[in-house]
Amino acid sequence: MTSLPVFIILMGLLASVSHLTAVPWKYEPVDQNFPTLTPDTAVTFDWPAGVDRDAVGQYQVESRHQELSVERPATGEHQRIRILIRAPKEASGHRPAVVFMHGAGYGTCDNSFGDVARTLASAGFVTAVLDKPVWSTNDADRDYPASAKAYERVANLLRDRADVDASKVGIYATSESTWIAAMLLTMDHRIAFQILLSPMVYSPRHAMGFFVAQDFAIAGANQGYQSVVRRLFSTDASLLGLNNLDIDPTDRSTYAIPTLLAYGAKDVMTAQVEGVQRVLAQAHASGNENVTVRSYPVSNHVLRLGDEARTGTPLADHYQQDMVDWAVGQVHGLHQTSPSVGGATIHQSIAVPTDLRGRRSLTIYMLVLHLLTLVLLLAALIMALAAGLMKLFRLRRRKDPVLGFSHGFGGTLVTITGTTLATLVLFGAGLGQVIMAVVRLGWGGVPDQAGVSYWSWPVIQVVCALVIWAWSRTFARMVEVASLRGLDRLPDQVRTSKAGGPSLRQQMRSMDPRPVLASTRFGVALFTVTTLAMFGVLLIFAFWGLFIYQ
């Protein structure tokens, strides 16, 4: 009679938390396709008679390094970056040039874009690959405006070269750097053309929310883990000093210049259909009709055939030739004769969650809950260790017990705590497996068959219900023991004392002196702190949606 109401109240409370913190998410429309005009990816132009046609391998390539100090204006930091410049040997006249812009990670001038930069240089372009400007930032707090300034300085460095045509300097950007490229084009209106691999044409919140949600499904994770994605990408990151999540990567100048978009059909990170549609709409709004789209089969997010984590993974078939042909045609100002959209059919599994936004109250609750629970867990651990040391010390001297738990509450506390923490570990294992699968997908690999990430969610839900029932039984037992000790009569005793009867102290002396929980204050304190910590863990489960039973 006591356990069931307590169980219903606790389950109702935790289920309410799960539903109140739920974030709506629209997956429709699903399985969108953007048909190409031809399966051929070749890019051709109407070459007038007498015009020299630069081709791949036409020139020998010479390389040399330069150094440049770039500043991060927000902090005044300086980074000494190295620039690897490749140029065609014995090429006459002023040559076109390309600045390469890094995607995520910490690429250097020596380990990035080597094959593509050399190929372009062999076709008459001067190319510049630089160490990624990162200063003291990390992947979460990159300074995109400062990075754009750094790339602009490299573009100006190329323009100042005697062998470069300053009016024909373009950029080659991939993935994360396409956000920076958008900022660069608002600063530098002299950029002549851009080659964009898997461009992120939506804000980081929307783009990353899309690919993580899609990849969770591809990896075979239980549908429940999607609730983690929804809540995570509803974080108001500005509270943490992170301001990149909601940058707007589109501007009237973003796609106002000749643009080549290249996608891999196995890319699981980019919203390709809606991305192409948005680029075309933005380009046409700025009066630019010169946008070429190419989709390559069997290639990943960075146009590689296979797992990018393995060295030597080749680029998609024909990509380098097509890219060079397009760039050569642009710098010569020729009329393109091949279709603007070609290659494999462009596909997108779910819609971009453009209604996703930062939720300040949800973020504050998340931070407070997780930090407070962590503090309680640490406090419980420290107290448990202290109790163990004190017990060893007192056993040697045969002194009084350290905790003195009564009525089996000590064993019950250990059992429920162990079960709750084991459930927390299981939740972490399931989430960890799906995160590793997403990483492998992002690199172009194939994830392992779903295991823990699939069955852990319903198992955790069942275990959580059993844990709450165990806590309910424990609280009922505490009420029962307190009643037997006469503690349920305490309100009547207070009233009797106020009415002139025996004092409260005199009445309590007549009660059963045996303890309800433990015979020591330290035992009562450990029980209380541990109970609060375990309840915090259950609230964390509720926050991430584990108490939504569907």
C-alpha cells in the first residue's frame, strides 16, 4: 500500500521530466532525390581555335615553403604558419592560383591536399596549402572570422607573386572550411571562383544535427538514442562561450562567383539535396548562373574511395580531371557545354532540422543537473572510501561501528547503487558504440553491426523501472520502521507539548531508541548523499528521454 503510490509518484515525476525536456524534430520529407541531367561527370567547354588548353600533367611542378605570421584579432595571439606553394615550372605569363582551405581537424601544409594541389599545379595553377590556422582553439571553439582573415592573407600573398594573375585567384574548400569560405567571400570580393567539396550550406547546428541524426539511424542505433541528438543540438552554446553553432553561412556574395559543387554518393554527413537547392537559389538570387554540380558514386564526404582513416585512399574516379577541366575553363572565361548537374543521382535520407534552435532554459537545467549529480557522486565516493578506511582502523581497535546500518538498509543501498551505476555504464557503452560508428561513417568506413547501441536502450528502460520499484520498497520499509519506532506520532507529540503536556524531549525519551536507518550520523549522511546522487542519475536518464515509453 505504501510502495505502489511511491513508485507511481517517482515514475510520474521522471516521465514528466522526459516529456518536458523532449525536443520536437521533423524528419519529413524523407528519401529526397535530385536527378542529374547525365551520369557523365565530365566538364567540357567550347574552346575557340588558337587558345592554348592547359591539361593535367602539362607542366613539371616545383615546390617551396614560406612562412607567415597570422593574428587572431579576438585575443591578439599569433600563429606562425607554413605555406607550401606549388607552381608549374617554365609556365609563361601570369598564372591562375588556388588557396586550399582545411576541413575539420588540424591539417598541415605537408599532409593535406597534396594530390589535388599537385594535379592543379601540373595544369598551370599556382597552389598554396597552409597549416590550418587554429591558434589556441579546438574543434568546438574555432575562430572562423580570424581563419577567414588568415586565408585572405594567403590569397593576397599569391596575388603579389610575379607569376600570378591577381584577378584569377580562387579557393578550394572542403567540409568545415566552407563555413569559413562564406565569410572570406564577404571580406574579399576579388576571389574569382570556388571549388567546394561537400559544402555545409546550413548553420553548424542544423548541418551537424542532420548528419548525426542520419548517421545514428544508419549505424543501427535504437531509435531512442535520437532523443539524445535532439536535446544535444538544442543546447544554447552561447552560455558556454561557444558562438559557432548558429552562424549563417549564406550571404549574397557567398555564391555570386563561379562555383563547382562536388559530392560523394556515400557521403553521410552532408544534406545534399537541400544543399544543392539552397546553393542554386542563393546563386540565382545574386545573379550568378554559373554553378556546376557533380556527384560521384562510391565516394565519401571528401570524395575518397573508401575509409579516409587509411593512408593513400584515392580520390573518386575522374574527379581530379573534371575539377581541373572546370577550373581551366573558368579562368579562360569559356562557355560550358556540358550539363550543369551530372553524375550519380543526388540523394538525402531525411530533412534538415531547420526548426532546431538553442533552448536556454533546457541548457541551464542540463548543466545544473549534470554538475550537481557529478558533485553528489564524488561526495558519495569520498564518503564511502572514508567509511572503508575508518572501518579498517576501528576493526583493529574493536571500536564502535562506522556506519551502523540497521534493518538491512546498508545492503539495500549497495545493491540499488550498484544497479543504478551499472545502468549508467550501459548507457555510456551504448552511446559510445554509436558515436564510434558515426566517426567511422564520417571517414567513409563501414560501422560494425549494431549491438549494445540497439538493445541497451530498452534494457535500460526496464532496469530503470526496476530500480525505482526497489527505491519505492526501500522508502516504504523506512516508513514502516519509523512507524514501529513511534516517529509517526511526532506531530501529535508536538501538539501535546504546545498544549501544556509533557515536553517533546520527555515524550521522545519514551520512544523506541533503536535507529531507523543507522546508528551513526555518518551512516545516515552516507545514505542520504548516495540516495540523492542515485536520484540525480535517474534524473539524467529522464533528461535524455529514457522515461518515454513508446
